[in-house]
Amino acid sequence: MLEVLIEPLHYGFMQRSLITAVLVGIVCAAVGSYLMVQRLALLGDAISHSVLPGLAIAFMIGADIFVGAFIAGVVSTVVITWIRTRSQIKEDAAMGIVFSAFFALGITLITVMEKDNKIDLNHFLFGNILSVTNEEVINTAIITAIVLSIILLLYKELMYYTFDPLGAKAAGLPTNLLNFGLMILIALTIVASLKGVGVILVLAMLITPGATAYLLVHRLHQMMILGSALGVVASITGMYLSYFFNLPSGPAIVLVAFGLFMLAFLFSPSQGVLTHPNTQLGQSQIWQEIKRLWR
């Protein structure tokens, strides 16, 4: 058994991939916990889709795609905030408008580039963690360190703003800056995760580990720690499944994360569908409901 676990570590590309996967699992869960509590999963989706034109433009001019993705993510958050504050359009509608437009622009630019350059769109959309370079591992590690450091420094302020924005504003906290700062953290997290899981699947890693922890613990710091641990487990397990069964790495990681969520959803001691029937449907009721829907 030990030899099976050690075998992939003999290859440099697997070592780099596993390090990147672990970093992605940690940083996505830490930032995603705020999205879970604030019920802003769509914001992560909006920013993750909005980085695509930045990737394309950076590739066209020969710049670092991490920088291009980050700039595009920041621009998208500014546009969302601008639309929300200068019109009667609600935030969820503004996010939908911006992320669909940015995503369409990114697809258009990549399609134009494909005429002159042989590039694989799937690598942008779904990631290609097995091809990460040493430089990209270092970049991911630096971004992860920056994001986690900011969370530690501003933990109390971000927690206050997350749970009670009006109370935080009344207490004199700069809520607009905190909101924008949180968006910056999301953009950085997405940039760090691009090579691993890509634009499409990064939302799953932002939300799923945190949502799993949300079913198991009740405090934000516990949710962030447990979510990060679950993200690491999902990342490593997904990488090993990818290696031994020749599966795409990003989707394998996401599917493992979803499997962990379903286990918590069904068997959570306090909120599980099957283990806590007082507040949820019992097992017999579930089967009755399934039969009713089947008919």
C-alpha cells in the first residue's frame, strides 16, 4: 500500500502538481467560507468567468497570464460595483451581466487567437495541473501566502462585516473597502487556482469544501480550518485518482470534493439528512419522496 502511495512521487510533474493542488485546496476553502456565509456564491462564479479575457490578452501580448487574469478580475469587480451603486440594478443581476459579458469576450479573443496559434481552450477552462512549472508553483505559493496573511490580519473586521454589514458600518468600519478587499482576495484565489482546476471548476473548489464544513461545524474559523483540510484531502485524492485511472485532474478533484459534501449532507451529526431526522426528512420519507417524484 505504501509503495502505491509513493509511486507517483517519483515523478517531478506529480510533485509539482500535488503541491499546487494542496495550496489550491487550502486557499479556496479559506476564502470560500466568506462566500458561503454571505451567500455570495454567484460572486465567485462572476469573477472566475471574468478573468478569461485577461488570460487571453496576456497570452496575446506575451505577458504573465497570472497578472492578466488578476487585472481582469479586479476590473470585473469594479464594473459590478459601479453598476450596482449607480443604478437600480441589484447586485446579483449586475454580476450576471458582467460575468457573461466578460466570459463571452474571453471566448471571442481565444477563438481569434486560435487562427494563428495552436492553443487548447480546455486548458483555460478546466485547468492542466499536470503541466505546472516550478515558477507557477512558486507563484501559487506566493499568492496563497498573501491571501492567508490578509485573512489573518483582518480576520475580526472581515468576520464582523460578513455577518453584520450594517452593524460594521455603524461601528465605523470601512465596509466599502472591506467589500472591495474581499473581492480582491477572491480574484487572487481564482488566479492561484487557474492552472489547477481552470476557470469553470474553480467555483466548485471555492464553495464545496466550505459548504461541507458548514454542515459539520458552527464557527467561522472552524469552518475555514476544516474546509481547508477537506480541500487538501479532495485535491490529493483527486490527483491520485487522476494518476492511477488516467482521469482529468481538475474534474477528479472537484468530484472528490462533491463526494465529501454528499457524505456530510447525508451523515452530518447535526444537519445530516439520514442522521438527524428531527429537522430533516427521515430515510423512509426520502424514499417516499423519491417514489412520488418518480411517478
